[in-house]
Amino acid sequence: MRKIQMLATAAALLAATGAQAELTESEKQERIEQSRAAVKEFGMTLKGELQKAMKAGGPVQAIEVCHSVAPQIAENISEKTGWEVYRTSLKPRNVRPDAWETGVLEQFDARRADGESPKKMEHAEVVEVDGESRLRYMKAIGTKGLCLNCHGTREQIPDNVEAKLEKLYPEDRAIGYQKGDIRGAFSIIQDI
Ligand code: HEC
């Protein structure tokens, strides 16, 4: 009887402390460094592909890069690292943010409104996902002039681009952004 009670107490303690138990501060810092490297690779690879397609065929051709190549790059990096790596946004074309991501994206917008540059804006935290501890990392993505071709106001988006975007994303909300706005974020979920 006592043994069972002790086991139950131990299990309760583990459940209570589980979220933070398995990652030291230096391990967490190392994971954050690795996350930074992964989003850098994602961003650089995508930027290269986007610029190539823009040069070759303008924004209409480049939509294909964002539509098909971007998720592919995310998948390749996810496979390589063993983590979930993707992009999301408060006004997503593709991946909707979950509750935690929504909170972080809102915090990013608030930090931006306070004058912080999106360049180094990030957030990392150990959180429970489906009862398991995970390290979650997000890095803000700022809007540049080039992005307005497909994320700007209706006047800024060329007609042929608008037509193709409407076909691919009939419920599109990822427009109306201005230079410097936070378009979204890279998001990473790591097992601990
Ligand atoms: C040629 C058109 C085009 C350009 C230019 C473009 N995007 Fe996109 N963007 C898209 C499309 C299409 C998607 C949806 C991709 C998908 O289905 O996964 C997207 C998705 C995104 C997402 C993921 C969130 C979401 O809405 O699903 C982010 C973040 C993003 N773009 C940021 C940018 C930034 C920053 C730039 C400028 C450096 C940029 N985009 C330039 C077309 C474009």
C-alpha cells in the first residue's frame, strides 16, 4: 500500500515538474542557437529561390515558389533536423497558428509597435504539447518591398498575380501588409 502511494506521489511530482525537468539552461541555449541556424537556412534558401523566379518570370512565376517550394524547403529542414519546422502568421495563407503561436505573434506585433525591429525578434519557451514537454521557438519575419507584390494592398499587387492568388487561396487574408510589418514567423517544435 505504502509503495503504491509512493509511486503515485512520484508520478504526480514528475507530472508537475515535467515541463522544465529535462533541459538545463545551457542545453536550452544550445537548442535556441540550432533553431536560429535552421530558420536562417530556411530563409536564405527560400529567398534565393524567390529571387531567381522573380528574375526569370516576375511575381506570377514566383507564386509557384511560395506555394510549392516553400513547404518543400520546410519539409527538407524538418527531416534533416528531426523537428517540426514551418512558417505561420496571424493572417495565414497556409498553416494556421495554434493558441501558443497566436499569443507569440500578437506579442511580436506589440513589440514592433513599441519600435523593436523584426530582424532579431524571437521567442523560445519550454511548453507542454499533448502532455509532453517541447521546446518551441519562433522567429519573426518582417515585410520588405519585394513582398508587397503578393502581400501588399490590392493596388500594389499586379492584376495577374491577384488572379492567380485568388485561384490558389480563395479565402486569402495575407494581403494589406506594409513594409516593416510582421508578415509572420518561422516556427519550430522540438522534442526534449
Ligand atoms: C510571388 C508572390 C509572393 C512573394 C513575392 C512573397 N510571398 Fe509570401 N507567400 C506567398 C504565397 C503564395 C504564400 C503561401 C505559401 C503556402 O501555401 O505555403 C506565402 C506565404 C508566406 C508566409 C507564410 C504564412 C502564410 O501566409 O501562409 C510568410 C511568412 C510569407 N509568405 C512571407 C513573405 C515575405 C517576408 C516576403 C518578402 C520577402 C514574401 N512572403 C514574398 C506569395 C509570395
